[in-house]
Amino acid sequence: MKRNVFLLAVGLVAMATTSLANAASPYLGNPPGGGPAHFILTNPEPVKPGQLPAATTNFLATYFPACTIDDCEHTYTGYEIDLASGVDLTFESTGLWTQVKAPEGKALPADILDGLLPGKVIAVLTENGVANEVSQIRFHGGDIYRVNILANDEPYYFLSDGVLVNHPVDNLTTVEVIEMADL
């Protein structure tokens, strides 16, 4: 009987401790989109530029050497950085870039495109007269790049070899080759 009371008491203390820890914690159960439960950061935390991963600081030094960081936050997926120039950047937690977005109504500079997009993708954009109208680039991993154009802000998905594909966001394995003129 004493053993059962002791085990009950230990269980209640553990439950109370867990409840208190969870109530004060910035972490929460399931990731967006479902999947197995794990801890995620629910509120972005401010980060000083000196706390960024080396890959991120190298990226900033290479592509935005004269820009000042207005805001820098650590999220559950990585880092979000707003530059004084109005450019928004997103990085994985490892520091690799995933998105570069120009200020509203502006295009990204050619040197950014040249550094981040494969040459064959730039060639297709140039052939179609929209290389100077790219407002956003997103790297989807593997060899898939999403490019938004100012004229319609529609996303165009490219493979690294310059092939334009119809790319449903919810199914990264299904691609259909299309022509830019078809869009």
C-alpha cells in the first residue's frame, strides 16, 4: 500500500512539474502541417548578427556587404532577416538561404540572381524578357527554384537545368514540364 501511494505521489509530482514547465515554455507540441510531435519555437526570438551561423554571415557579406540589418529573428525553422534596404531573407537553421525577397514593387539586382540561380534558369528568364523583373527567389531544396516575377507575382518553378515545371507545392515529387509562354 505504501508503495502504491509513493508511486501515485511521484506520478502527480511529475505531471505537475511537466504542466508548469509547459505553461512557461515557448515550445509547443506538433509542427505545422502535422507529423510527429516535437518541440518548436512558437515565438521568434531576436538574434544579434554575431549569433548567426557562419553560412548566413558569409551570405550577407557576399551579397549584401553594405546593408544594415534592421531585424533578425530565430524561428523554429531557421532565421528571418530584414535588411534596411527592404530586402527580406530567410535561412535554414544551418544558415543556408531559402528565400530572398525584394522590397514591394522592386526587382532583385542582377548580381543576386547571378549568384543564387543556376545559369540555365537565368538564361530562360533572359530569353523571356523577365530577368530584370524577379522580385523573389526561393530555393526548395534539391534542384527546384521558385521565382516570382513583378508583372504578375506568380511563382514559376524551375529545375536547376532551366526547365520550367508546373510544381504543386504540396507534392514536391510531381512535376510537369511547361513553357513560359503557356503561363
